[in-house]
Amino acid sequence: MDRLIEAIEAKQNPSVVGLDPTEALVPEQIVASFAEEIGEQVEDPTEAPATQLSVAFFEFNRAIIDAVADIVPAVKPQIAMYEALGPAGIDAYAMTCEYAKQQGLYVLGDVKRGDIGSTAAAYAHHLSGIGTGEDAFDPWHEDAVTVNPYLGTDGIAPFVEAATSADKDIFVLVRTSNPSSSELQELELASGEHVYEHVADLIEGWGAETVGKSGYSRVGAVVGATHPEEGKALRARMPHTFFLVPGYGAQGGTAQGVAGMFDKDGRGALVNSSRGIIGAWRKSGKYDESMSADDALDLVAESAREAAKNMRDDLRAVLP
Ligand SMILES: O=C(O)c1cc(=O)[nH]c(=O)n1[C@@H]1O[C@H](COP(=O)(O)O)[C@@H](O)[C@H]1O
């Protein structure tokens, strides 16, 4: 987590841009501009739409990354958006991670994995890559991944091990931002605490051996921006755990609401916005269906930069 914290301090910005492209979030002329090129490349014409959209996702992401790389410390590509398109989408995901890393950004792969120990060990290759020494190969280019704790310690341990040996991190779901998160997470245990509080305590334990010079461990927690009070209490309960805080913007989370999730020095949390940044072009009032693909990409980039700056300034305003 020390690397992430250094990156946040260098940019004086505890926010991350979520790269969650969908067909609706990419201006249609950008997608259309790849029709001819893709039509010539694919053998099976039924593959063309998914391949075309995947290429468009990558170009869209690249424009956004170029526009925000000097402002934000990190990006969080959400793999679901890419997996939806099959193998071409997965390529676009990995290429996005690689490009972001080349631009000096910390890449948080939102893959939300979790399984029995032997399978978790395979998923943990997201962090450790494959091969060793001269044959080492990292197909994913992620600095961290999100993990689901439902399977308990043996579903987490392989990720902690891989993170430790590769100098990377994980973020484990604790109190998620979605409306029905309370169905399980708020259940009360015999001890009187809630399930999510018990998960919080487990996370402090899972990370205990990996606390870095920043005072935070490699095992972070995901705490939704839509739960300001619980987030504040979790901050006190989890002194060595860095928070990923999604749910800002599109889901209603605000800078005031997340302020309590930072520590007394204004560190300890990274706030995510995806649609609020990458879809900002739709609210710019400048989009026109007849504009060229290049102009649309410029608008996407310029609007994302503006939205990322506004988010940074909003967060700075509530931090010490
Ligand atoms: O792990 C996450 O990042 C996550 C956890 C959570 O509790 N809520 C949540 O929204 N997310 C992710 O954060 C992103 C939020 O996107 P926006 O609502 O568009 O900003 C999506 O990629 C979600 O999958």
C-alpha cells in the first residue's frame, strides 16, 4: 500500500478513476470508426461487433488515461465490462491495465474474485503473474485486485501471499455501496456485532504481517461511499487497513460523506468514481451526434479531466 500512498501524495489527490466502459458510455462514432478495420481482421463476421466494441473501449480508455494521468494516482478498470465482450474484451482489459501502468498509474483491477484455497491460488496469478526469473510474465499488469471474503481465510491467504511476494495489494469487500448490501452485511451475530464488522476484524488480522512504512497493510478494505457513518466507525476499527471507497458521484456518495473514512492526517482512503468521470461528456452539453470520432474522443477526454479535477478539489476541500 506504500506505493499507492506515495502516488496519492505526489498528486495530492486521493481519488481513482474507474474505467467501466459500456456501449452507452462510448460515443457511437468512436465505435463506428473501427468498423472497416475490424471487418477486415475477423474471420467470423459474428465476432465483429464484440471486437469492434473492445477496440473502441481501449481507445476510449486511452484517451481518458492520457487526460487524467497527471491528476490522479490510480485507475480501476472493472473487468465485468470487458468480460461481457468475450476474449476481445479481456484483451482490451489487459491492454488498458498495461497502458495505465506505462503512464505511471497504480492499476487496481476490479475483479472481485473469491473461491476455495486451490482456486484462489489460481486467481492470485492476477498479482503474481506466471513463470519465474527470465520466464516471468505478467499478463494483467495490475498493482492490486478486489477480493470477495465470503469463503473466509483460505480464500484470501493465496492473494495475501501473492501480493506480498509481488509487492502488490488486495482490497477485500467489507461494506459495499449497493442498496441490498445490508441483507447480509448488516446481519447481527451472537456477539452483537454485525457481519461486516466481523469481516473488518478479519481483514485487520489478514493484513497484520504486511504493514508497511505508511502504517497500512497490503490488505485493504472496500467501504462504500454510501455508508458515511459506518465508514467512519470502520476507520476507527481498522487502523492498519487502507480503504477503497466506491459509490461517489453516480451512486450518491459525496466528499462530505467520505471525509470520515480518512485518518487524522487525511490519508487512508482512495475514493472511486467511474461513470461520473468517464461519462462526464454526456453532461457537457457539447456532444453532437454529427461530430467526428476524433472530436468525440477529445470531448470525452476534456470532460473526464474536468470531472476528475472537480472531484479532486471536492475531496481536498474536506481533508485536513
Ligand atoms: O469493489 C468495488 O469497486 C465496488 C464495491 C462497492 O461496494 N460498490 C461499487 O460500486 N464498486 C465498484 O465501483 C464502481 C462504481 O462505479 P460508479 O457507480 O459508476 O462510480 C463499479 O466498478 C463497481 O463495481
